[in-house]
Amino acid sequence: MGTGWIAVDKTLPFKPEIAVLARVLKITRAEVVVACFRLWAWADDMSVNGELGELDFEAVDEAVAVKGFGEAMIDVGWLEVRVDGCFVIPNWDAWNSKSAKARILSARRNSRLRRRT
């Protein structure tokens, strides 16, 4: 399922959601960023579409090594639980689908070509 890499926006540490998560979880922004990365990397290995199946908050917390992380991610809108109990990462297709990764790689390639000319 996973490709060995995930896309992470370089502005991630400065997003308001990171500040909220840090405050609620009583950890640093850097620790929140690492926990987000862990969740998204874990999800990349488990899913092709951002659906994580029927988990519980404890499983999410254990995956990122931060107690309360799953519920806090729901509060900021970066994780959802559908009515059927399936955990879902919103906007997965924009960042980590095969087509999103292909777009990112293409943009990098084009950028390098432009710099050469």
C-alpha cells in the first residue's frame, strides 16, 4: 500500500491546528509534528484511500505514542470517524494518493529541469 514516502507540507509546524494540538495535549509543536508524521506514515502503510478501518482511539494513540492524540485530531478536523466506525483521514487524496504523489514527483522533476535551463 505505502510507497515508502509521504507528502508533508513544509508549513506544517506553523499551522494553527498544530498549536491547538500542542496546547491540548500539553506537548511541544515539534512533538505534534512528529506524531502527525507517524499517523500519516502508519496510514500510508494501512490504506490506499485514507480509510483506516474500525480502530479505536487507543490504537491511534499507541501508533503515534501520544495519549489523547486521536481524539485531539478529531477536534481539529484532521481525523474523522464515520457513522460505521471507520477512522478516516480527510483530504487523503490531495496528499497521499498515487495520483497526488505522481503530481508531486512531476512538479519536482519540472522544477529541476527549469533550474537547469
